Amino acid sequence: MLRDKELVPLLPCALHQAEEQPWQGILLERHTILATELPEHEHRELCLHLQLSGDDRMQWWSAGKHGVERTFPGSIMLVPAGTRDRALWHGASERLILSVRPEVLEQVAGESGAIVPEFRTQWSLEDPSLERLLSEMGREAAHGWPLGRLYADLISAGLVSVLLRRHAIEPVDLRPLRGGLPMPQLRRVMEYLSENLDRDVHLEEVAQQLSLSPFHFAREFRAMTGTTPYQYLLDQRMDRAKYLLKKHSWSVQEIASMTGFSSPVNFVRTFRQREGVTPGAWRKGA
């Protein structure tokens, strides 16, 4: 944010913030906020707060107006880029705070033929879909993104979709591309994913195979296949893992690395969730 023409952090001492985050144009931090006042400042990016704990009363001053809000776990604050405000928290709370660069929203809106999206400041809103997405981003960040970059990219694409469709002053109609993905292009993407099962691929690099934006590629892929790119990739990884478990005596750790899992623990957890048994037990049964 800008304060006295200087670029400074919104809040100090972020908790669980990784130096490198997988999503492009989005920054997520987790904070414990005590009773405190934020002097007047200007937001350079759209800012979202999801309250995780605490029953808080806050005051705000913005655009010549003043208000008092009673916030609670699950309440969300949405502050658009360009907003100047001052805030006073009367109690302690834990929050996920996320910023979205304007160009991320403008790109997706522009590809749908919409004007540059504008948003209205909301100091305490309830939106279960937005809450679920922010919570999932927080969980992934807290555990080091165990499901990989492709999954993280898809969550952020869902977040952008909800913001544009439900919270822009003029909601953006995010229609699928006319005609969908031609079959040769769909085949090319499936082959690319299958050839890169051992890598932590980005949504953007997969979308580049078709010269589409990550957002529109994800929508078109799901419309054509009935599943997300991440679920398709996970299905392929599971099939490869079961083949390797059955045909080779390699360790679970080696197979986890060969099928793109960030750790053997994550591989075992995912395998058990999908198959009902651990990889070792499955191998014995096979």
C-alpha cells in the first residue's frame, strides 16, 4: 500500500508466508491482528481479508464516510485498488489477507469482451464461494502447496472468476469460447500433461500450448472433458503410479518422485484417499 507516497506493507510480521508463491499476480499472507489503527493509506491492488477467528469490531474512514462493522469468522473485506482509507480494529483477529494485481482481473475481463472491471468497497460481506476459495488457498499455502502448482493456479482462476462474476460493479459474463477446444488441440494438451507427469507444471505453461489464457483454457478443458486439468493430471499420475507399483520393485519414495508428487507423504495420502489403501498395501494385493 501507499502511505505518505511510500510503498509499505499493509501489516507487519506476516505468518506462514512463503518467499515464493505459485500464483501469478496474487499475494497471500496470514496475519494475527491485535487492537490497532492503520493510518490513512492507499491500496495499489484489490485487497481481500478473510477473517479466520475473533469477534471483532472495526471502524473505517473512506471517501468522506465513516462506519462501524461487527466482523466474525467467515466475514470478508473487499477493498478495490485506488481506495484511500483508515481503519481501527478494537479486538484481535486472525486473517488471510490477499492482494490481486489489477492486470490479472483486466486480462480475464478483456478476453470476455468486458470493460475494465470496477469494484465497490465492502467492509463486511458474506460469500460462501469466495470464503471456500480463500480458505483453500490458505490451507495450500500453510502446507507448502502439496497438491502442486497446477492446482494452485486453478484455485486462483476460480477466485478471479468469482470476483468478476459476483462482485464487479458491472458483472462480467465469462462465457466459454465459441466452438470449444478442437479435438486436435485437446489431444495435444492431454499428451503434454501425460509427458510431464513427473514435473510440477504450471497452468500457464499448459495453456500456452494452445495460445490461450490460463483462465479460458481451464474453462474450455472442463467444458470438453467434464474434469479440471488438475483432476486429469492426477488421474494420469495415479494410473502411472499403479503401473510402477505393479511392475517394478522401486520404493514408494522413488515412485512418488517419478509421478510428480512433492513428497512421499503427499503421495501416500493421495493414494489412500483415492484407492482406500496405502501404495504398499495395494502393491501386495496386485
